Amino acid sequence: MSQAHDNYYVPAQSIWPIVGAVGLFLIASGAGFTVQQLDSEQGWGVWVLSLGVVVIIAMLFGWFGNVIQESMSGLYSEQMDRSFRQGMSWFIFSEVMFFAAFFGALFYARMIAVPWLGGASNNAMTAEVLWPEFEAIWPLIKTPDGTTTQAMGWMGLPLINTLILVTSSITLHFAHVGMEKDQRKPLKLWLFITLVLGFAFLVLQVEEYIHAYQEMGLTLDSGIYGNTFFLLTGFHGMHVTLGVIILTVMFLRILKGHFTGKQHFGFMAASWYWHFVDVVWLLLFVFVYIL
Amino acid sequence: MSSISDVQIDHDDHHHAPPKGLMRWVLTTNHKDIGSMYLWFSFAMFLTGGAMAMVIRAELFQPGLQFVEPNFFNQMTTVHGLIMVFGAVMPAFTGLANWLIPMMIGAPDMALPRMNNWSFWILPFAFAILLASLFMEGGGPNFGWTFYAPLSTTYAPDSVALFVFSVHIMGISSIMGAINVIVTIMNMRAPGMTYMKLPLFVWTWLITAFLLIAVMPVLAGVVTMVLTDKFFGTSFFDAAGGGDPVLFQHIFWFFGHPEVYIMILPSFGIISAIVPAFSRKKLFGYASMVYATASIAGLSFIVWAHHMFTTGMPVQAELFFMYCTMLISVPTGVKVFNWVATMWRGAISFETPMLFALAFIVLFTIGGFSGLMLAITPVDFQYHDTYFVVAHFHYVLVSGAIFSIMAACYFWLPKWTGKMYDEGLAKLHFWCSLISVNVLFFPMHFLGLGGMPRRIPDYALQFADVNAIVSLGGFAFGLSQLIFLAVVIKCIRSGEPATAKPWEGAEGLEWDLLPAKAPYHSFSTPPEVK
């Protein structure tokens, strides 16, 4: 570890964390009330939730604005850059574990829960008495209580989306190379192509959801297959959305002339995040769609 | 909002003195301020959760229903557990980490100071939501702190939505706090402070932070599935839709077992600092302590299902989890051995931190042994969900984690305040706590072996006498903690001035390089560590 620090840099006090805390409070309580009021006439929870979202967006603008200003005026040392990089890596690790929980649920359902319902292990009599009709297959198109649905194939839209996302990771890598060589033109071009691919993925994903809901009868509440399908692809979609927003901000910052070949933590973090989202999709494609 | 020029001014003079007034605490990015806020918040939550324990013990003082409705009793056991785990123990350790790690490794502050402020300030809001849910129509969470499905889904009150989102915020807070700790340790060490020179408190927190980042997201995942099962028609934990309630327990305990080490590993670090200081000897087996801590953390990921021996698993799986669990006693034994070996032929003196540390070693070991008993699958069938389990985890968490936090507070109070606490009053606190904690929790072993189930507001008549004794111990333990508050307040207001190193055997940068009261910014240039 190179220890080239002279005086440590201690950032000034900031109003943004407490704004963010209030924002999260509004989001959490608002979301809680919204969910409770789903079946009732009251609907004020949504307003608390929306206010929270507005506060958080303001916080993000303010906080990142400060950090960008400080970074642009050269206040940050190499050591801080390392802190940011390590912090981002550990954040991505925490995201990996978040998805691991849902993949764990998927594997448990496929390998244990559904076979046991069908009488595997020592459950032959239970299955015979409770659900004699039940067939333990995956995708589970008919649940023990009789809800039916159709399975989503991997050809067509999912395959196209896989190609799009993998390509976008490659184009983003080219953009990164452009950044490191200080070649702004290819940087802008490749990043723009990445953004277009990201948007295309999201549009097609929405298309797929509409198809699932309207034509296939595959919904969030159609048994464990629909549950795992929509929670995994849904959380992934939310991450792609966030990734597209982050990359858009990076694109705008690059147009304004931010970043240099040596100093571009923000861009690098965005690119790490995008690659992570891509890897998650590949796992999804294998375990949710193909197998 | 600070413009560039403010930032540069602040940067130049390093804002040596803290700003005044309330906004100092709201806006602060200083690790000591944030550490203090974590510790006070933790103490407030300790009293809140403790008050709920008093309600539980009052109800259980006699058989029959005296004071509260069964549903309210359930809410008390649930929220008591949640508050003590997420509100008292974890924030106390994070507070200690904030105060101590930068001083111990020669850093100016935590690596990400603003995020540090955010991690703290979202906590009070999270607990405001959780506590508010107690007053909602239908009541607050009543499904136990482990919120097993379907209690937390099909049969849960509507306020479970608030519970879910408050747990999300607690998780975000813990993850950010852990990222900050891990980055601080990896990136902010003074030159020469190599990994194998780190004080054990720093080492244990490094490993704890890794555990936190690995498992808090899993908790977030499982509460999300609870939410969708309850409100959006999914059936992750419902066999009718192809799911399985046991799936909930697997995911929960995949988080839950590392979580219990999250609440004890920093204790090991604290005890490893205090025992050598008052034995006036170097810690015996430093390297083996580090490896033991890492082994415990590693094993914690493959033992989760020992919480579920009675809920449905193939025998082979039960055996696997039984043996892995028993394996944990090896590195834990290494630790206890090393502490005892450190004291061997030491010039021991018995100031309050050492008394708490000694009590920790003995009582935590008792809790460890009852854990070993619970790990044995066939006998667990008898102990499961009885007061034996309650006795076990309170021995490791109260006389383990909480006692180590008390020891840490007494040990480092002089460095935090520049003043000495009242040793007589502190010793009174110790002896009251030590006696009452055993009156409170030791008889619970017998209740459990006799078959008294946990989480039930009423019980069979033959348990009456022992329950009355347990309740008396509980009230005494609760009252004793007010002495602790008195000691701390007296120390801050009118303590005798302390020296830079009030404990002659203590070692570490915070004692050797900093004045009696650690300055607002400890190290503005990195110290040289030999």
C-alpha cells in the first residue's frame, strides 16, 4: 500500500446526510402506509412516499453536486480515491448478497420445496393426502392449490435482451478504454451506444412483462414460479434502471468535460455497477429462463 | 450546504474545535461525535428494550394473566428482541468502532465521514417507525423477533409493512457503517501499522464488518419476501403456491447465525484489549486470536440450520449442521484459553473494566457450553423453544455482549472524557449486575429443562417459584443499569482528571500518543508506527 499522504483531508460538515435521513424516513414510512392501504380507500401513504422520493432526489443532487465540486477543485487525494473505490466494491458485494437471497429462494423452491410437495424425501404420504393431483415439475405451471400459468421460454425476447446487455457491457468497456486514454470522442460514442442499449433492454423488459401478464397469465401471484421470476427479474430491472440513470449522469458530465484519464472514479464506479448488473442477468438467464 | 470556498477554509484550519449547539450533532462528520451519538442512542434503546423486558417479567411473575393481554405480551417479546439486537447491541459496537478504530490505527477520522453521519441518523428514524407501529390499529409486530412465516405473513397484523421497511433502514444503516469500518481499516492505517500489528478490537471489527456486508442484504431479501407474501399475493412461504414456510427459516437463519457473531466478535476484541492491560502482560497468542476470529466467521455461514432441527430436514443435513456447529467451539476455546493464559502469572488488578471482562469470560463460557448442548441434534429436540434456549442466548448476549460493552465503556471513558469515573460506584454497578444477571438467567435453564415453553404469557403451576425468582433478578438487573447511567453522567460532569494512560498495562496508539482527553481530531498527520 503506498502511503503518500501528507495532511489528511477531513471533509466539512454537510447538511445532506440529515436530509437523506429524513428522506429515507419518509420513504420507509410512506411505503409502509401505502402497502397497508392497498385495499382501502385511504391513499395518503403514497403522498408521504412521493415526498420522500423528492427529498432523496434533492439530496442526491446536493450531495453529489458537493462532491463533484470538491473533486473538480482538486481537494481529493489518492487515498480518498482508494476509499471511494473500496467503498464501491463493498457496496457491490452487498448487492451480490441481496440477489443471493432471491437465488437461494429459487434454488430451494426448485430443488427442495416443489419436489417435497410432490412426495420426494419422506413426504410420500403427505403428498398423497394433501395434494394427490399435484405434479412436481419446474417451471411449476400448476401450484398445489390449482393456480395455473405458463412458463416463459428463453428464446425470443429474453435471448435478445441477453445479447443487448452483454453487448452493452462490451461497449461500456470500450468507453472506459477511451476514458483511460483521454480519447473523448470514442468515449462519448461508446458510452452513448451503451446508453441506447440500456434503454432498449428496459423497453423490451417492459414488453416482456406485458406479454407475461396479458397473454401468458404469468403474474407475480401465480405461484412460486411467478414469484421467483418476477422478484428476480424485477429487482434486476430496477438495478438496470438505476444503472441507466447513473450512466446518463456520467454521459452528461463527460459532455461538460468532467473526468480525466487518471481521475474518473465516478465513471469507473458506474461502469463497475453496470458490469455487475450484466453478470446478474447472465445468471438470471441461465437459472430463471433456460434451465 | 458548503460552497467551495467554505470547504477550503474548513480544510485549511482543520476545524479543530467542534461547532456549538444542536447542529453540531445533526451535521457532524466527526467520528467521535458520531461514536458518542451511537453510544447514547444504544443506551436509550437498551433502556427502552429493558422496559419491555420488565413488562414481560412482571407478567411472568405469577402464573395466570395479570397485567397484559397475550397479544400485547407477544408484541413485547418481539420488540424487546428487535430493539436489543438492532437498537442496543449493534449500535453500541458501531459506536465503539467509530470512537476507537481511527485512534487505534492512527487515522484522522473514518474513511467516509459524511456517509458515517447518514448511517447514524437513519437509525433513530428506523426505530421511530418500529415503535410507532406498536400504537397502530391491530398492534405492532407480534411474531417474535425471528418473524417466522406464516406468523409474519398470513397471521400478521397490517403493521408488518412498517416493520419490514424499518428493518430495511436498519439494514442500510448497518451496511453503510460496515463499509465505512472496513474501508477505514484497509485504507487509513498509519504507515507501519501492518495488519498483524492491528489491535484485536480492530481485527475483530474488520471481520464483523465483512459479516455485516455479507448477511444484512440477505435479511433485506427475506423481509422483502415477507412483504410480498403478505401484501402482493406471492407464496414464497406458502405450500399452497409451491413455496415452503421452512424456506423462510433457511433464509432468515442464513442471516441470523452470522448475525449472532456480529454481536459477539467485537466483544472478543474488547476483552482481548482489557485482559492484557490489567494482567500487565502481552496478550497470549495474538496470531491465533486473529485466525480463531476468522475461523468463527467462516464457520458461521455453514451452521444456520442448527436453529431448525425440529422443523423438517433430512437426517444427513441435521448431522452436517450439528458437527459444523460443534466445530465452532474449537476456535472459541482457543480464545478463552488465550485469555486465561494471558492472566496466568500476570500482576492482576481488579478495576471495573477487568471485573466485567472476567465476568464475561466465565459467563460467556457458560453460554457457550449451553450452546454446545443445543447443537446436539437429539437433545435439541427436547430443549427447542423452551426457556433453556432463552437462558442460553441471554448468557451470551447479556453477560457476554452487553458486559463487554460495559467493560469497554469503563475502560475507554477516561480517554473519551479526560476524566476518571467513580470506581466505587462502578464496582457497585458491577456487583449488582453480576449477581442479578445470574439470578435472572441461571434458573431459566431449569425452567427450560422442566419444559416451560418460551414466548407464552402463562405457564403451568410448577414453574411458579422459579419464575418469581427470575423476575426478581430481572427487576434488580434493570435497576442496576441506572447505576451505570449515574456513573457515566458523574464522570462527564465532575470526574477527577485522568492521565493520558490511566491503566498502566494498557497498550495502543490511543494511550501512548494522545493526551488524557482525545482531541477532536486525533491525528491530522499520520503517526509513525514501529
